[in-house]
Amino acid sequence: MHSARRCWFRGLTLAALLSATQCNKEKPPGALDRSGYHVRGSKVYFLPNWTSRAWEIPEVELATFEFPLPKGTETDYARDRQSVYWRGNKISGVDPKTFEILDSGYAHDASNVYRNGTLICDDAAHFEMVSGNFVKNSHTVYALYPATTPVSHDPANFREISAQDGYSFCADLAQVFVNGNTIPGAHPATFRVLQGGYTQDAGQSFYFDKPMPEGTEIESLEILAGAYAKDAARVYHLGQVVAGADPATFIVTDDKFQRARDAHQEYEQGQRKPRPAPPEPPPQRGQ
């Protein structure tokens, strides 16, 4: 009798354990799990990060669900036979059969290009990255920051003209850009990159996307280290006039900390350094 009870108890315990194991298999991932996609039993979950709650991705075809995809990670793209997903959310209209990941967050199917799960181009056959700030297809150039925005309808002539010093300069036949920002008034046909963010066209000089102060002499402009420049009449720092500086004797002494001097004064980051106070005379004897 006792033996039968023990067998019944063991059977009940085993059934409970199997049931609990099955429940654990279906349990959503939590704070101790890695970010990304998780297959739990018959369900697929996405966990953004350890501080967030995972959610179940609806209508996934589990038998064909796959992640990570080639060139992808466990936290970006996934797909099944019917759909493509970006960070756990279905992307409308993507063809999973022709979908593949490119580089730098880009992906495409036979028709469209996507960036971080967002449609940015409907001409995948002619998609091209121009720089870190721009992409183009056969009919439009798009700036990528702060949002994907059309900036030019002259893709045939849109190009990166310089990427020196980490600054990207691009142009078409009508406008010039630096690091994705338009340089107002810059003339592409005569535009040239100098150094350290300083540029010129036939009529004026620029520092990044701003014209330099009126009166800057194009012919005598000389680019120095530490964001300094000078012409025959003035000294500039970050494209602005350094008040009182003497261009004839001005030299950069430390480009890392943007220190300089002329015959009369020392400068740091374009500002005059205060002169140290003269030492007090020693007291006279007998005082």
C-alpha cells in the first residue's frame, strides 16, 4: 500500500515538474537574459535591454523564423517566411525572400532600401552611400541626420569632394555641404577645401558652415594649427576674429590646447591670457 502511494506521489511530482518545465519554456526573458530575440517554446519574444520588459512578437511563423541574419546581430533584424522584423517590430511591405543586410544599419530587398528598419529609398538597384551623411539613388540625394530628408535632386553630380581631418564636404552643381549641413552662399564650381574646417570659393572664405567675418582677405588667408588662421590684417580662431592679435608676429605654440602668442600677448582658445601681476617689491629694511 505504501509502495503504491509512493509510486502515485512520484508520478504526480514528475507530472508537476514536466508541467513547470513547459511553463518555464514559454516564460518571457527577463533582466538576466541577453538583449534581442528569444524563442521560448512556441513563442518568440524580443527583449530591448535588461531594464525593459520583453514582448511577444505576434503571428511569427516559428518553423521559418531566423536570427541573427548574415551581417546582422541578435538585436536588429530577423525574418520568417512571411515577414521581416526590426528590433521585434514587423516592417511593413518588405520581401523576406530578397531581403539582406548591407552595412552601417542599411538593408534592402529587391525594391527598397531601409535604414534601422525605416524605408529610406524606393530605388534599391541604384542605391549608393555617398558619405557618412548622405545616400542617393537615381533621382534623389538624402541627408541622414537628424532624420532622413531629401536635399538634392541632382544625384548624378552629387559627390563627396573631401573627407580630410574627419570633415566630410559634399556638393552638387548648386550647393555645398559640410558634415551634412549646407554652407549658405558657397559656390560649388570654385569651392575648395583648405584645412581644419576652413574653405573658400572665388568670393569668400568659410569656417565649416558659416561665412568668415566681412573683410577677410581671400588671397592672404593662411591656415595655422589649433583652429587658428590669419590674413594680412587679422588673426582668426574658429573662424572668428581674435581681437587685437598681430598677424605679422602671431604663431601657434601648442595646437593641442590652442595656445598662441604674438609680439605683445599670449592667447589660449582664441582669448587673451591675463598677464600675471608683477611681484610685490620686498619690504625695505627698517620698515
